[in-house]
Amino acid sequence: MKPMTEPEIRASLVNALPGEAERMPLPGLHEVVWAEREYLGWRDPGAPLRGYLVYWRGDDAVGIALRASEVRLRPGSAICSLCNTPQPAGQVTMFSAARAGDAGRAGNSVGTYICADLACSLLIRIAPPSYDWMPDTSDVIAARVAGLETRLHSFGGRVLESAG
Ligand SMILES: [Zn+2]
């Protein structure tokens, strides 16, 4: 993704509570390898149920405030609905995002399962083992990137749907 600045990120939240954008802690942006990110996601270390993700929707920075469910998934495996990576249930969390605009203020939200650390972009770049019969690992990763982007935009679209 194209790099985002701190002011762009703070101005990007579509579903934040009043004052939240100013208070939101940001990760160290200088450490982010933007070229290897489809979105930037992070949890709030001071408020563990809060998380944020930001991405580009065309030329618009879109930031979504997330709230993690306190209900833990049953042991077993789970699939992140953004990167589609199957993993142990403890590494996937149910998050809800208030809808943007009036719908969100009326209490409507969108729920989805996402990697608990909001680091899908790192996970999908872990190269699969390569075998003679497997496609080239760079093709595998490119396909994962395309899938993550499609599902990310679809999720963002549901949060933004009724914004007006
Ligand atoms: Zn994921």
C-alpha cells in the first residue's frame, strides 16, 4: 500500500467515537514496510479490546475502529475472513466494527473474524513450502494478496455502506 502519514490516519476513521481519532495510539510508522502491506492494523496496548485498521480505498484513506469480542473461540482451528489463513483458534478473534454514519450511531455494526494481531499481510507472506508440483511461491503469495485485497474492500464496503 501507499504509505500513510499520521494526520492521514487520524483523519481516516469512519466509525470512531468522538475524540477517539485524537486519542488513538499509532504504531511506529517508520518501521512499517508499506510495500508489503494491504492494510495497516494494530491493537491498542492501553485498551486491549480496541483495534484499528487503515487502508486505501482509491485515493481515500479509510480507517476502521474495531472492537474485539471477549468471547474466545473454542479450541480448534479458525479462519481469518480477511486473509483466509487457517490457524489455531486463539489467533483469530471476532471483531465488530460500528457502521459509518447514522447507522453506526444507531448501534448497527458489522462483525467478522480477523487475525487477532491484525497482521494478515505478514501472515500471507510466509512462503509456503515449495515442491516440484506446487506453483511458484511468488504466484501463491500474489494470489493471497489479491484475495486479501478483495475481502478487505468488501468488509470496508459493508462498514461504509450506509454512510451518507
Ligand atoms: Zn488474517
